[in-house]
Amino acid sequence: MQFSITILGCSSAIPTKDRFPTAQVVTYGNEHYLLDCAEGTQIQLRKYRFSFQRISKIFISHMHADHFLGLPGLLSTMDLLGRTSSLQIYAPIEVIRFIESFKQLVYANFQYPIEYHIIEDTFEGVIWENEQLEVIAFPVKHAVPCHAFLFKEKLQSRRMKKNAITDYFLSIEQIKLAKEGKDIEIENGKIIPNSSLTHSAPHPRSYAFVTDTAFYPEITNLIKGVDLLYHEATFESSFESRANQTFHSTAAQAAKIASLAEVKKLLIGHYSVRYEDLNILLQEAESVFNPTELALEGKKIVLEYDSRTENT
Amino acid sequence: MQFSITILGCSSAIPTKDRFPTAQVVTYGNEHYLLDCAEGTQIQLRKYRFSFQRISKIFISHMHADHFLGLPGLLSTMDLLGRTSSLQIYAPIEVIRFIESFKQLVYANFQYPIEYHIIEDTFEGVIWENEQLEVIAFPVKHAVPCHAFLFKEKLQSRRMKKNAITDYFLSIEQIKLAKEGKDIEIENGKIIPNSSLTHSAPHPRSYAFVTDTAFYPEITNLIKGVDLLYHEATFESSFESRANQTFHSTAAQAAKIASLAEVKKLLIGHYSVRYEDLNILLQEAESVFNPTELALEGKKIVLEYDSRTENT
């Protein structure tokens, strides 16, 4: 199952000629989940060839303009493109009110239903799940209530070893039991240990999207060991007091969180307009944590299964 | 005085990877006037290096989403950039309500004043003027009330011929009278005819912005002889019935308007998403009217003074 993250925008509040404000696509299997939806998101979705129809859910971190202003345009275009399937929006109440006031003012009557899910200011927990995946929201520390989102794959069943089914003439029922980790008694009464039949399930993959927050180590337990952590890094350390004032983080602070949480990889973004060259932020983060990458528009990071767990 | 038009967006409602929806900058002297403000306009303004501070007025043609959704982001960024000078917005009441509801929902308290000027549905006339320029709004024919905007330079005073001032030892008062077209009596009692002192004023330049309208020849008198006519050309002629249904124009209809109004040049835009190659629209228009140009992002057209009038 593909599990990937694509950056659509990585600027902080003021966009630059090369950087749109925040939006990302998490792709899991055939579905796209949109994380924040800044102005211009629909243009970036077209540029990077994402099907609007395959976006089933949108998650908005907080009600600052550079994180949700792309919604009215995206929702209108979805309607113009003939969407009929429902769209789920998880967002603070202010954002939901904004969409509704827009629809009312332009007399928009979309042909598809929007289902709103209000994220309460202090809510922490699962906001959506299916058999493979769950999305957990938890508060971070910003000037207004703001949530991070953790995409966590669920533990899958064990995987059959090559030829096990044919070697032992396993029935569908036996395959099901083997995948659950059971030993299997075959026709001649012999017990085949599960380790001869299956590999352990791959280690569940996870992605944490942490934007618009001051340094907030309280979150490290929640994101412990994730495969990829996106953490905002608006400033370099010499602007740390400015970061504190505006409830943003420095690159070093983002890397410190990555280090405390022992994540596998750090991705920084939400850069202040003052940085034309982003290497200063990358180098600062790398001096604290590796591997670190810069979020850049169009960059796609595929989360691979941990190869060590596949062959046990 | 520079008088130019720069295209920021030329797509119709659905943007493409290369085309943002409608926005243009009219530059006259040191000031920028924004015509429509679709989603992404602030990003395009940065890309084409326009100073946000020099935008004093914004004119919005109508309340369809692809013509005004860039306003909340642009207005927020102006505030973040420290704007203090007032901003004038000329727009239908729905657009003004949209901005106000946005400000209220995000608790925005901008440090600069916004002055709203409601354009009533059927209003026709001057909506703003100064000594050099006037802007006239007039209704076109669309699914909702929609206005075109005509930027008309005022007739300037006559221009002094080279050396006339020194040859005849003219006083400031005499120069003023000469510029008004008067003959001047000099010290020895001799009358110097005005034609020896001045050139006629350059022919006033004009630009008409006509978007989102069905074929509507009723406007031709209002835009008679303009230097440049921007006219929407959403479709080619084979989609004329679709154009009629949606109150848009074909390229041939745009050119027909240009021809009836005897404009100097036609600029077409507001292209349907179906056209990857725009030449089909250009060729169709050119078969009816010349010269025609395609609006393309970043294209700047400078309106020059008519050279014939400069030397009379």
C-alpha cells in the first residue's frame, strides 16, 4: 500500500514567488488526504497532478489565514468538476463558519455533500480511522488553538511465506488462522509452526504533521519513533526570541523535537519569507538531528516498510 | 506617464497548472490598480515584482469565486507587511460582506483602513477619478450582475514646444495660458499664435477591461476607439451555445465587439480549461479583428501615446 507525503506549499504566512503557504497531500493507497489548504492549493494540486476526486478528507490545523484560504476555491472547483461524493472536513469551528459564509454569499449550492467535523480546541484523540489507518489529532502550542495530525498505519496481519500455501495444501480457513499467528495442523496430523508459514507483519508506518507551534516537547511521546516528522522551522536560532513571541519554532528546536522523539526522519518547512536560501535552516537542523530534509514544493516522500521487519 | 497592463491570471473558473484565474494590474504613473483578485493573486504579484504598497485601489467585476477569492490573503499580507495607507475596494456588496466575514472569523484587526465602495447592480458611470485618470464602470451581461471597467486618461494640457519659453521670454503666467491654447502677446506687442508655442496634448489613452459577459454589443459605444480592449473569450465558436448558456463569449464574439467598437488592439483571455493550446482562440479572433493578442501570465502591454498627435 503506497503511503507518501507530497509538499504543495512550505512558506509561512507571506508567500514568496517560489513558495506557496502550507498544504500537503498524504496519499495512502488510492486516497488523498489534504493537510491544510492555503491559498493556491487547487493550483498546486493541478500542477502536481492530483485527482481532486480522490481527495476524500481535508484536515485543517488552525484558523490562521495561511492554512485554510484555499478552501472556497478548491470546494468550488470540485463542484465545477462534477463531484458527487461526500467530502469530510476536519477543522476548527471558525474555518467551518468561513466556508459556510462563503457559500451563502455567493449562493453556492454544491452538488456534493460536505460533512464537517469540528476539532475542539483541546481535543486529543483519534479523529478518523478505517481498517488500515488512523488519524490522531493533538494540540500544539500556538497563538490560537492549533492541532498536529498523526497518520498511523494499523498493524496488519502476518504475511504468508512464499510457497507455504501450496507446500502444505492450506485451506482458506487455515490461511486465515496462520495470518493470525496460529500454528496449523495439516492432514497427516503434523503441526506446522507458524514461523514456517508466515513472516511477521510489516512494522506500521507513521507520519506526523506538526505545524505552527512554539517549541513544545510535551508532544514527543505522541510522535515517538514516527517514520517521518514534519515540523515547522520558521526561523533560525538567532531569531529564537521572535520565534517565541510568535509561537513558532527555530530549525534547531524542530530538530530537538525530532531527536527527543527518536523519529526516523525529519522534514522541516513553514519558512519565513526572510530566507531565500534555505540551507541555513537545513544546516542548523542537521547539526542537531539527522537525517533532515527540507520541504520543497513538489517534493514527494514515500514511506517504505522497514525492511528488517519484512523477513522475520 | 507610464500606462500599462500586466496579466496576473487569464484562466476562467477552473485554474490550470499554467494559468491562474482572473487578475490584472493597471499601472498608471506610480500607482497600481488591481482588476479582479482571484485566488493566488498575491503570489502572482510577488512573482512579477509588484509592490503591494503601491496598490491603492482594487476593482472587482462580480461576485463569482474566481474573481475575488484572492482578497483575504492579499489583504492579510498587506497587513503583515506593515501597510498603514488606506486601501479602496470597489466591489459588489457580496464581496464586501465576504471580506468582512473573513475578518470577523479570524479576528483580523488590520493596521490600515479599508474603504469600501459598493458597485450597485445597474450602476453606470465614473466610480473614481483624479486629475489624470478616470475609471468608469458599466454593466455587462452575465449570470450575476457584472461590471466592466474603463480606464480613461483625461485630456492633458497642450505641451510647450522646444525653446518656445526661452525664445519668447515667457513668464509662468504666459506659459500657463499657452498650455491652455491661448495666443500670447509678448513685450514688443507682437502676438505669438499658440501654434508657434505649443503642441497639442497627446491623445488620451484608454483601457477597457470586459470580462465575464455574453456577446453584448450594447457596450460598443462606451468603449469606442479604446487603445486596448481586454475581452473575455472563454470558448471557440463551436461552443457558442455553451457560451450563451453560461453568459460567456467566444473568441469570434470578442473580436466582433473589438471590430464594432473600432478599438486599436484586442487582448483576449478568461480561457476555458479545455484549451491547452490557445492558438485556436487567437486564430479565431484574428479572422475577425486585428491586431489581437493572447493574455498570458506575466504579459505586460504598455499603452503608448499616439505618435500622430504628439507633433501637431
